[in-house]
Amino acid sequence: MKQSHLQSAAAALASACGKALVYAMLLGGAAHAAPSIIEGQDGWLFPGWERSDKVERARLEANLKLVQEVRDQLQTKQIGLVLMVVPAKAAFYQQRLPATTRLSADIQSRYGDIQTLLAKAGIPTFDDRAVLQAVEQGKQTAFYRADYHWTAWAAEASAEATAQLIRTQWRLPAAGGGATLGEWTNDRRYGDLATNFMSPEDRKRIGRDIYTVRKQAEAGANAALLDSAPAQVLVVGNSFVQPYLGYTQKLSNLLDQAVGLTWNPGNVGPWKTLLDALENAEFAQHKTKVIVWQFNEAQLENGPDAADSWDAKGVMSAASWRSRVAAALSR
């Protein structure tokens, strides 16, 4: 991958940190300036802006109700919905947290509770925590040590679980044209948590990580992956599903289908990102068969009106959001 591509990918990865990044930058960007990161064992870093004490259960259930409403609206248009929930890094790696950091019982059980609520609501999903746990073999990890994001190994494993779920619930037209996967390559650089929240001295102490990712194919099926060609499956999410980490390419390869992608930095929020996809003129002309909507676990506690979580352009009342979804699907 060219250096310019690496720089743009690194910038995109960093943007997923959301408003906490903005606050830290305003305060000088160093780790000691704000509770932006938690330094755990062996240089493992965790996002300090995600709560460790309690779960806003009422807000979580209200937001899942919104997801259920969208699922129902999509069904009227013969569009399926998969909700993919990526587990929180701190809860996933509790053994790597510092001794002074304790996760409450509610936080520890939140991912399982979400899975239970989704099952009761009949919203198609899969246990991505179990998928990521299976990734942890030898030097393979599910998350990067000093980064907010999952690894390319985790992204591809999650794509495999997504493809399996789609195949069991929906029949996609035979299309061909799935993405051709590139060879694995290694990039060595600082993780986004170290880059954006640590002083130069601390960042040097933490050190760089190895990013094992796929080379991007220059032409062929990959060229159709992100262009305007109609796709039967559309992925909607944040930088966890951006091309650099390979989730969408792997899903396209497994389904042997062109897969569309709409993603924004994490501070835009999943609610606005779904609207970006549904309000797109191309979607009005060609509605996909399945939408894969990606959330990070902690994001499910923040609705469309969470002004402390999303940039201004992504903040709106739940009623306004519902209205815009309905209008987009009625076109």
C-alpha cells in the first residue's frame, strides 16, 4: 500500500474515536490531560470515554426499539437487516486492564444482554464476541494493542459470520463479481490511541504495532466494490468496516457479490450514517436485498439525539430520525 494510502487510512482509523478525540485535542492531546485512554498491562490501551461503571439500560432498550422499527420498515420493502455489534475492547480484554480499573457487573454483562434483547426482538444478528474470541490464537489478536479498532483478522472472521447469516436467511440473486482478496502485508506504526492521546514521550514508550492487512487489489472485482454498481448487500457503519481493515471485501468475496459500503467516522454516529445510505439517490433507484448495520457495543446506549456523542450534523430527535427513514424508504 502506498504511503499516501497508509496516511489516509491512519487518519480514518483515528476519526472513529469520536468527540473524545476532539476534547483531548482541545486539552492538548496528552493522555494525562483528559481521561481519554486507559493504559493497561503490556502497553495495551483502551478508550477512556467508554463507561466502566454502569449501563443506561432505558436508553439501550429505547435505541434497540428504534432498530426494531427500522427492521420492520425495511421488511415492507423486502429488505433484510443484519445488526452487527462489535464488542467493547475493555470488556473483551478485562485481563489486560490495569489493576485500578474495574468494570461493573452491568458492563460485563452488557454484550450478552444486547444479544438477548435482539433475539427477543427477532432482529438478525450473531455473537461477534464469540467470533472474536476464536480469532485469539498465537500472535493473532482481535483488537490492535494501542488502537481502538479490531484487527483485519477480526474483521474477516466477522465477515464470515455475516455471510453465513445472510445465506441462511435470504436468497440473493446469483450475480458474481465478488471481491478478489489481496495478499497479506505488514504495516508498522503507532496505534490511533497512542497517536492521538499520548505525549510524544509516552507514545515512544508504548511503541508501534504491526498491522497485518490485505493489500488492496488494483483492479478487477474490487473495482466494483465501492463504485456505483448496484449491490445486493449494503454495509453501513463506522471505520471498523472501512476498506483498510477488509471487512467489506471479505464479505463480497464470500458472497460472490458486489457489496456496497457507506461509512463515516465514529463521531458522525450510526444513525446519521444509515440516513446517508437510505437518502442516497442510488439507493432510491436500486434498493438492496440486505443491509448490514454495524454498531460498536457502547454506541447502542446513544440515540440519534446524543449531542455529547455525535457531531452536530449527526444529532437529531428520534422523531425526526424516524421521519427521515420513512421518507427515504417511500421514494
